[in-house]
Amino acid sequence: MLFRDDAFARHQRMRWLRPDAGRWVREDAARFLRPGSGQAEVVAGIERKYNQDQPRVPAGNGRESGRWTDGSSGGAGNDVAQPMGSIDFGDLPNFSDLFQIAPSEYDNSNFTQLAGDIPDGEGSSIGQNQGPSLEPPEIPAERPITREERMTFARSVATWVTGVGRRAAAVDLFFEAADQVSGLKGLLDAGKSAADPPASLEELQERATLPSQSGYQKHHIVERAAALEAGYPKSLVDGRDNLASIPVLKHIDITIEYQRNDFQPDGTFRSLREYLQDKDFETRRNVGLAIMRKHGVLK
């Protein structure tokens, strides 16, 4: 779908925003707003609801009668205000309450779109609420001090490289510039490897037999410590069939997946690691492979 077509379709969906939409705004909505914008403005804009002065299509125009419009004429010689799109409601008995939203008076087009708002131009492009930013991450003057800062930088590199493509010329230029900063190589390699496409199990296992490579770590498909604690022999746990070389950021994410409490297949709320304690090796392996697929490591 072209960006302009997607923008049009999105606009049509947003026109039918609930009249009580303010009830559904998250308490932490300010986290998602543009810097300098207040949550109160957005909520107030959503809660304005009905405005009797907002233009509508005059009666006598079939299904279009009474619909919100921008009040402009659709073409030469046509005095009828054109509605914003044509939505077929079929036999819906009463849909007038869907339109109780006034035109926007605030510049909050990045957060909410009210009835009467018209998309500008041909629609937004990638980097404008349509996908990953096309702008590369800011290269720090020196290696970030804290672990949190290092992880943030590495993940921002991974997100950007994934968005623009590994083979894009801008990616090569970015890494050439970033390589000039001492101490960034490990973080850059971690970000670059996280953008790898999924690979076959054979490829991941073969890479694990090679010398270690920056940006990658050896990963036990069946968790090593838990398997050894359960009594499985070290030769099985550390065997070639249980080892794979995967991107370091994906390795961290998978480890977190095992530690995080969640609802398990048996209905209990606990960590995946706890759920697998009484499971056999084959079950643990199948779960491990499934998680690798989930995180985009394994095809």
C-alpha cells in the first residue's frame, strides 16, 4: 500500500473516535507525546466532543447527508461540501453518536486526529510515525559509562540498522564514523549483529564451532545451569547439538524471557525457567527453539 493510501485509510479510521475517548487515555500518556506537549491538551482535545458549528454535508445527499466535512467544495461548479471519505455503515440503526467530536484546535496532529482534521500532503514517510527513524543514532564522543547507556546506544543502533537495511550506504558511513571513537566497537558490533535476519539451526550451530566473534555469544538451546541442576550430563548440555552462536542482544532478550514471570501453558503464573524444572530434555529443547524463533534468531 502506498504511504498516501495508508494515510487516507488511517484518517478514515480515526474519524470514528469514540465520543468518550478521554476515558481510555492511559495515565502515563505523557510518555508518548512530543516533547513540550502537555497531556492535558491532548485529553482536552479528545473530550471536546460535539460542536454544533462544525460543517456537515447538507440533507438530500443520500448516505453522505449529515456527515462531518471540512466545509470545502469538491470541484468546480459543485456547491455541496464534500464529506471526508465514504464509509458504508450498512443497516447500522443509529450511528449519530459516533460523530460527537469537534475539529482540532490544538497542534496535536502527532498524537490524536479528530473529526475535521485532514491529512496533509501525501502522508507521512518512514521516520514520521510510520516506522523506524531514518536518522542514525547520535555517536557519543566516548564510550558510555553506565550499562544502561551502553545498552540504549547498542539497541538504538540495532533498531536503526534494521529499519534502513544492513546494506544501505548510510550504514557503512555510520560505522566508519563511529569506529573512530575508542571503546565503541563492542557496542557497534552488538547493534549490527542484532539486525541479522533469522538463520537456520545448522548455520547457528556451525558458527558456534568457530572462534568467538564480536557481537555474538554462544547460546545453550536448553539452559545450561538449569539442565545441569536437573542432572543432565555435561556432555549433553555442552554438546554441539545444544550450542548456537547468536547476536548478543538477542541472547540477553532470550535470557530475560526465561526469567520473566508470565502465564505458562499449565495456567500457572511463574517464570518459564520454573515451569521447565520438571520437564524432560526434549521438551526443554523444543521450548528453547521456539523462543529463538520468537526473537528472530532462528528461521
